[in-house]
Amino acid sequence: MNQNTTVGQGTVRARRILVTGADGFLGRGVVAALARREGTEAVLALDVREVPAERRLNSVMYRMQDVRDAALVETLREHAIDTVVHLASIVTPGRGSSRAFEYDVDVNGTRNVLQACVAAGVQHIVVSSSGAAYGYWADNPDWIVETDALRGNEVFAYSHHKRLVEVMLAEYRQAHPELAQTVLRIGTILGERVDNQITALFEKPRLLAIQGSDSPFVFIWD
């Protein structure tokens, strides 16, 4: 995330930053990068679970709080947060999860974060959406671009919820232009420390493919 984000005629300087989903794989990397960044005054790492002491950084504040918590607005005010990085969502549902619970976290949780940001006067929100928001359809173009329609498949909760969240974000851009947005449609993260549905495919005895389809992956190395 750049230090400066231009909004209308002004500029937002991200100095006091709250990160949701802060103890996830992506969240830990984002929190560490923000803590190292010149110009950062405070980083508040928010997660639904207590972050173990061995994973805590000395320069970062940690709080256990659900993104659906109505008291989130008070957290933002208490720490004078100017920028929120919203990463919390359910990518890999756990045992006993339900579609209703996943919707509540992904969609209602995002709604609560947005409402809290507006009420607390937060200037900028960065949201991790996903390429899954475009949906997985037979008529998708070979190369999807940013302006293509978001058609997240309803049968796939994560894809459907990301589409619904983006619809909500578009509504907030119209109703609350004072809250600047950066929406990132992130791809699948793979690596030696990653364990998800995609890495599980490569651990099976055989990797299934669809005859006549190239099933291309675009790898971006960091």
C-alpha cells in the first residue's frame, strides 16, 4: 500500500492503520510491512482469535475482536484510525461451518466495517477482494480485465460473497465519497508456507485436468 492515496482534491496519508484478519497468512505479512514502513505512527492488528505471543511484533498493537462486532466503531475512534485494511474473510471453511455463518462474516462483517469507518471518520479503506468475484464460467474470456462483469458463482460461497461485497463497495462509493476505497482483486497465494484448497490439488497422486482445456495459471513471483 502506498503511503499516499489521492482522494478528490486532497491526499490521505496512512499513518494510523487498523488491519482486520491480521493473523491470517496475508495479514501477518501486511502487518509486518506496515510496521516497517516509514511514516507509520500506529498499527492495530485485529483478529477474531488471540494472536499468540510468539507471533506478535513489539511495535504493533493487537486486539481480539470480530469484524461483526458493533463496538468496532469505538475501536476506530479510540485509536484515531485513519486507514483500514480489511482482509478478514473465510477462504477455507472449517469443519462445522455453514453457508449462513460464512455469509455473516464475509458480507455482514464487511458491512459492519464500512459502517464503522464512516461513523468514525476513517479516510481510506483497502479491501481484499478476489479474482473469484468474476466467477468461474465457460464463457469467461481467456484474459479477464478489471472492467469485466463481476459474476461470482452462487454455488461457490467465497466467489458469491466477494461479488456481493463489491456491489456493496460500489454503493458506498456513491453514498460516502469521503471514504476513499482501494479494492484489490487478489489471486491465489501459493508457496511453501501456504496450505489451502489449491495447494491440496498438487499434493494428490494425480493432478486432474479437463481435456481440451489449457487451464492456464499465471504465476507472479515475489
